[in-house]
Amino acid sequence: MDLSSNVAQITPSLTLAIDSKAKAMRAEGIDVCGFGTGEPDFDTPEHIKEAAIKALQEGFTKYTPSAGLPELRTAISEKFAKDNDIDYKPNQVIVSNGAKQSCFNAILACCEPGDEVIIPAPYWLSYPDMVRLVGAEPVIVQTKASNAYKMTAEEFENAMTPRTKMVIINSPGNPTGSVYTREELEALVEVALTEDIFILSDEIYEKLIYDDASHVSVASLSKEAYDLTITVNGFSKAYAMTGWRLGYLGAPEAIAKVIDSLQSHSTSGPNSFAQKGAVAALKGSQQCVTDMRDEFNVRREYMYERLAAIPNVSTVKPLGAFYMLADISKFGLSSTNFADRLLSKAEVAVVPGVAFGDDKTVRLSYATDLETIKTGLDRIEQFCRTI
């Protein structure tokens, strides 16, 4: 059976595979501590759920415009202006079925076979496969822990070729939790401008920032940066709305128009009543976001102190998102071997770093309750003593 060569070369999501295995073990009565998935353990705030319920009760269950409800696109436009200092008009905003689809739409709209897309590693695991699905080639730039896993302008420039069409910047980052400073982003933009390289700026974790770090949107840096940047965001992480499947992007008008047409032929548009919940998320109180971030920060501090104290394990303290990378290379095991043994022997689920382009590490999510984190880290510490 001959399948599409583009589809045949992609691999299933390893994070979802780990989560499925952990859930299967729990179903058998095994007490698994799960650090695998990137999903807040909080419930969606009540005012958001109530808005969606009200929409359902009022029969708001039909198709919406393919790019999203005008009301929601306007609210997102206002959010971009207020929070990010970016002037995206409502017709430059496209609402999709998750930020993942927004990323894929952006790549599909800008790239084609023969193009190259530069991706700093460790990277969110879906980026390379998204690039391959459009027939382009991912060019991986390995970053250093000593630079908090952030790509430098020099590394970016060295990876460029005449075929480079796009660079992907994820700040705050998954799986690293790294946050680029304004100066670092300006240096990267300067390189991109030399060859008019598109910038896909994935900012889904922008509300989850800690210590003295601050979020800077790439498109806000200059008119030139704005003209080359597609800004992706969503509701999953900040508002605990993962299952609602709502993301969005802002882009120059010509790109947004193409993505609107693309979406009209693929998904027809996002969920109707979920969009009413999204409007409530943006227009309602943001205290729920602050409360979740503060709780994540407590967990981050605890996990960092515990991991840093385990012999032969090292980690970089993240400034954003809810992930931590642990360097386990001193044990002489691949990340997959380490994760498999940890799950089978210590009943702790982590994601092998090979999924993110770094086989020396494993990723732990602290989007779970503190008691689970404490128990899981006790088990990890004990497991590491046995290797």
C-alpha cells in the first residue's frame, strides 16, 4: 500500500504515548506519578464554562465564520494591543482548533517543498513533523544548557542557507521553560531581516512567567519584524482549556487571508460554543490566570530544588511554562531507556528528551499537584541511586 511519503515519515506524539501508557498502568491499579503531559491540572474557570453552557442552552451550535466569531476576533485583537503591543486588526486574527493547528496553518501558508525551517532544539516535538508534512525540511540548531537552551543570533545565522524560509521561536519554551529577553529577540530578528525569513513566534505560554522575566512579543519589536511574524497563542495553558481546542494567530493581512481560506477547506472553523467561552476568558477577570501561575511557581521552586540536589542530575531553572528538563547523561543511558526503566521500576512517567531533539535529557511537567510532585521526586531520587 503506497501512502503519502510526507505522512509516512512522521511519528506519533511521544508525550501522548507516555501519557497513554501511564493511564493504562493506573487502570490496572498501579500508583503512577505522571510528569508527562503538558496539561494544567486545574479545572477551567467557572465563568468560562458558564459562558459556553449559556451558548449551548441558547442553541448556539451552528457553523461560525471559518476564521472565528467576529466577537472573538475583536477580543483577541484588543488583547494583542493591550498585552503584546501588536496592532493586529480583527481581520488579521484567525481562530483555530488549538494553537497546534495555528502553527501548522502558518507553516503550510508560508512553506513548500524545498524550503528549510530553522528550529532550535530542544524543541516542541510537533514542529519538525509539521514542517515535513508540507514537504519542507527542518534544520535543527542544538542549543546549550549554558545559555538556558536559547538560540543565539550567531547560531541562527550559521544555520541559514539560501533555502531558509522560516525560523520558529518558542518563548516561553516547551520543553525548556526558557524565556528570550528583548535583546536576544532583537538580535534574532536582525538576522531574519537580512533574508526576509518568516518568523513563527509561538507564545502559548506567555502568561506563565516567573521571577523577574518578562514576555516580549516578536512582532512588537519593529515594523519590519511585524511584517515577517506570525504570532501564535491560545487558551489551553493560561486558562486550563486544553480540551476546548481553541487557539489563534495574528499575522500580516495577506498571510491571514490565505490561512482563512486554508481553514475553510480543512476544518470549516472552530467550535461555536467554545468560542463563547473564549470571549469570556479574555474579557473576564484574569485573577484565575494569576492564581494558577502562582501555584505553578510554588511547584517550580520545589521541583528545581529537589532535582538540583540529586547526584548526577542537572537542570536549568526555567523562567516560564511548566516544564523542567533534567540532564541525565551522566547515567550513560539514552533518554528512552532511562524513561522506560523509571516508569517500570519506580512508577514515574517522564518524557524522553529524544522526542524534543535532546537525548541527554528527560522532561518533567509540574502541571500536577504538589503531593504528586513530592512523591514522584522521592521515587526518582531513589531510582537514580540504583543506576
